[in-house]
Amino acid sequence: MQWAKVLGLGVGAAALLGLGIILGHFAIPKKADPSTSAPQDLDLEVLETVLGQLDAGRIRENLRELSREPHLASSPRDAALVQLLLQRWRDSVSGLDSAEAIENEVLLSFPSQEQPNHVDVVSPSGTILYSCLQNEENLTGEQGGPDVVPPYAAYAPPGTPQGPLVYANRGTEEDFEELQTQGIKLEGTIALTRYGGAGRGAKAVNAAKHGVAGVLVYTDPADINDGLSSPGETFPNSWYLPPSGVERGSYYEYFGDPLTPYLPARPSSFRLDLANVSGFPPIPTQPIGFRDAKVLLCNLNGNVALSAWQGALGCDYRLGPGFRPNGQFPADSQVNVSVHNRLELKNSSNVLGVIRGAVEPDRYVLYGNHRDSWVHGAVDPSSGTAVLLELSRVLGTLLKKGTWRPRRSIVFASWGAEEFGLIGSTEFTEEFFSKLQARTVAYINVDISVFANATLRVQGTPPVQSVVFSAAKEIRSPGSGDISIYNNWIKYFNRSSPVYGLVPSLGSLGAGSDYAPFIHFLGISSMDIAYTYDRSKTSARIYPTYHTAFDTFDYVDKFVDPGFGSHQAVAQTAGSVLLRLSDSFFLPLNVSDYSETLRSFLQAAQQDLGDLLEQHSISLGPLAMAVEKFETAATALDQHISTLQKGSHDPLKVRMLNDQLMLLERTFLNPRAFPEERYYSHVLWAPRMGSVATFPGLANACSRANDVGAGSEAWAEVQRQLSIVVAALEGAAATLMPVPDL
């Protein structure tokens, strides 16, 4: 059954008014009976039942099964997990109303099995003096075997560049400019870079601009291991990355299938010619472990690198080019990078499980995470899938018993090929663009459910703050006595709100997981929920075995979350949010919380950009007025909601109100605002350069216009971006005004 058909039935006026109709073979529960005094609303007893039935032991067993074998996108094990999900969601006891797999044909990148990628130090005569490991060390018996893909940079082009080695820190544009400032000729060199600072693909793009022939990327122990690097200090003796560990990843700069931008990746779809595909690394690139990086870096010649460029490999980091005299290698030795990646069209499936809504089946609450991993992927992404399976089991059991059916439809999703660039979720949003924009209440993403076991961490758009806070206040924090997840969260991440006082800090959404196409492309209120570190005890940029062969079930069971209490806490938090969004009569989205964000963006623009703009006769006055207009409209809507909550609960009026809440996020979309940024249409959350925490289009345009030599066209773009933001805010304010006022 096609998902389009499952949720494609329109609802007439009777459904809008909550009348007792029959939708297919699904009878509306008694709570939706119009003869009762109140329409179907969030049932706190059902909520308590769900939270009480979410079982840490079951989540643990889910994770054991999911991470039992490597499951790279399109692999046989990935296909087997598709069938596992379908089986669970079609179960006669705990299954959902329907489940299906939607297959896409997408372009993926793999290393050659016949010609393995390799990195060597080569003498002037061509003798190989040193070879970096082609595979990680098999420390626990799980890092070997034919199903463990060797470390590689997905979508990096094939090639065998060779040249003197230079150290380029994190591979940012500024880093390469610093090397040139130091008089280093980059043409034909091989650049050794470390993760962080710039995106994977951006490192190669920046390097190529300066004539670099090839790029190596490694994870420095200072960035992920708190400086620890010896085998006795690392996995399997602790959770830290061992010296041979290599972070795999996609080096494609965009998201979605590379051949079908803005189109679903169906076999019949138009596909770009490979010569016209943009976003791939321009030069061969290969990741290596820090054991090998230490050999290369600690033998480099040249000036000592800046203090900010130093790491934890136990030597002074030098810039090169080439190796130092009297070192391990002859001074004129070079580094050869041999990359033999290949591109292949592969089938990859999204799996969807649906619980049809009783009263508003045409309103969807989406809950998802991806399924594919680089190797075993116990943390990323199987910790999220383990939680998803347990939550869907509990809700499916209630459904089959006939004791509960949500007011709105719930769609569980397992996305395919996320690791290659958010492919599955992006193809889904492309295929069902209009339907999703018109009908989706919110998207809940639980990808890596547990990075570590200290505290909740939530990223999201401002309207979801209130529903997440409400959920977190009602759940006990694991291992913290009677303290709530909410109060525990405040201890680790907090901010001072002019409205609420001290509250947990909600992070903003970038493009790190499958929420990206929903917020940036469709304008759907979104969130990402996880448990994470105590930042006072670690400086790790992410959990240490990220994207390596050491991310296994035993790693999670022993080091990340013994007892799986944090997994259970995430399941309870996400489950509570899901029920509140799908069952509440009034949507628990607080649009007034956007006012704080907009006011802070305005103040940052006034403080950091005001004088500069005034010098070019550009006034922030219209922007200030637009923010005030939004604040006024949001306050008025809050008052309207309060009045309706105390009144007769006219279902049609509430439906109209809920649509205003649901559609607010869409008003911030402008598909022509950032023509150079594929899929980024949200004028508040697009990528922002520089340090000014304000409207990204305005900040980016000011940064470019302020460059030496920028002309009048650059300042005209500043004015255009300012007008785009003003129009978006005024449109948002109009959306919040009472219908049919304009």
C-alpha cells in the first residue's frame, strides 16, 4: 500500500467537527464521540501508561540485534533490517495500522574492493618507506571481515596524487591562507588536515583552491579523546578512540541524491549527467587514523605551527613542506594518496509505519531516524532505531487492544542512506512536498539517541520548546534520584530567558541529521532529541568512536550507557512529545517563543552591524518594526488561545487556530533568498558565516560586502536580504492574525 494512499483521504466538514465517522476500518474511539462534553484530547492516563511500558531491557535487545552486523546503505544487512522493521510494524499484536517500504534509486560511493585505497610515504626513487593502515585494527574481533567497509571519503574522486606533505590544521580557507602567508607554496602538495572547523567536503574544496593535489584527514586526540592516545588509555580499555580508528563519512557538500536535486530519485526521474554534478570533493581525499597521522606529522619539517594548531600527538606540529632532515624519512620523500572510489546507482529504502488519526487523519506527526551505518553503528544510528522500535511497539500494543488511537496520524520513519548525505529523508520530502507542507504538524528526529549519559540535549525551532519542556518536567532523570530530566538539563545547559527566567538551552538546527530537509526545505517545526555529555568533563566534539568500526553494541553496553537508562529516558521524552503533539486538542506549539529569538537577532544586528549599515545608508528601522509587529500578533494569538481554552471548544475554530500554529514555520521560507544554497529556504536558520548571531542572510551579505574592494552590488544585496527578512516577519505576523484578517 502506498503511503500516499494510506494518508491521502481528505476529510470533510464532519471530520473537521470531530463527528463520529468511520475512516476505513478504523473506528473512532469513544473520546472522539461528539456526544461527550469534550473532544478528544491528550489522555494523561494513556501518557502515563506509555511512559511506564517503555522498557530499557527491550531497547537494549533491539540495539543488540540492530548492530549485530555492519549495515552500510544498500548492503544485504541493510535490506534485512528493512524487513525487520516491516515485520515489527505489521505484527498482529503490537503492529501499526500499515507499513511499507519506499525504494529510491540513488547514487552512492564505495571504495574499490579490487584496488584498496592506500596512503604511502615514498622515497625519491619510488620505494615505499611507510604505509598507513588500510583497515582499523581488529581489537575485539568485530573490526574485521568482508562486511566492514575500509575507511574512505565517500564521493572523493579517484586519483593517485603525490607530493610534499604540509599540515593545514582544520582545512578552513583561513588555514590555507595562513600557510601562504608563511611563504609555503601549496601547488602540488598533499595537505594533512584534522576533523573539525570545516565540513569534510569543504576541506578538499578549500585545498583545491590553493593548488593542493590531495587531502588527508585524521581525528586528533585533542579533539575527541581529551588528549589521550596510548592503547592502554583507549578502546577497549575506555571509551576513547584507539590509534587506528578512522572516521568515515560523506564528503558530498549538499544533501539528497546527487543526480536528482529537487526531484524524487525514482527510476523514471531525470538525472544529471555526472559532468554536471556539483558538491563532490574536487581532489582525491582519504581519512587515516591518528597512529599514522602521528608518524607523518611528527616527522614534518618547516616552521612550528601556531599554538591554536597544536594537538595531542606528543610532538611539535610543524607546517612542512616535506620531512625534517635526520628524521624517519629522507627529507625529500613525498606522500602518495591512492584513491580508487567508485560511484554506483543503488536501491535504498525508506520504511514507513503509520498509525491513522481518529479525528484529524490528515494532520501528521512524523517521528524518524535513519537506519544505515558506516559499520556496526551501535550509537549512530542504531541507538535511535532501538528507541523508535520500542516506542512503536508500546503504541502499537495499545492500538491493537483498542484502548487508544491518536487524534492525529503518526508516521514512524526509518530513512535510508542518510550517511551519504541525508538521502532518504530528502527524497521523501521531494516526493511528498505539497502534502507534507500542507499537513505536517511537526517532525521529531531521534538519530543518535545517546551520545553519553549525563543530560538531555534538544535542538529545535522555538515553537517546540514548550512541549519539550512539558515532557521533560514529568520524567525522572536516570541515576539522579527524584530530579526531573528538565531540572537535570538546566544543570548542564541553560540560559536566562527574559520571559521565563532560568531555563534549559534549546540548540538550533543545522544540517547534521534528517531534520534538515524538513526544516530548511519544507519549513516544518522540527526537533532532535538525545542524551549527551557533561561538557565540564570532556572536550570531545562528538562521541569518540563516531563513524568507526569500534562503534559496537559492547561499546554502548560497557561505556556509553550501562543499564540503558539514558536510552529509556530519551524514549520517554520523545514519546511524551509525540503523544502531546498527536493527541492534544490545542497544538502545544508556542509561537510566542519565536519572539525571543527574533528580538535577540534584531539586537545583535543593531549592536554589531548597525554602524556599518548606517555608513551605507541602510536602516534597520523596518526590521525593528517587523519584529514588533510579530510580537504583537503572537501575544494576541496567545490571548485568543486562552479564550478558546476557557470557552466551548468549537472544533472548527480550534482547527483554524491549530493551522495557524502549524503553518507559522512555513512563513519563514523564501526559496529565492539563497540561490547559492541548495535546499536552504528558511530565512532564520540558513547557514551563517561569521560570529554575529543574527538573521543569516543579512549577516552573510554584510560579511561579503564588508570585504575590501566590495562594490555597490554587494551593498545592494545587503539591502535585498534585509527586505527578505522584513517581508518574512510581516508575513509571519499576518499568519498569526485572526482569520480572515490580513
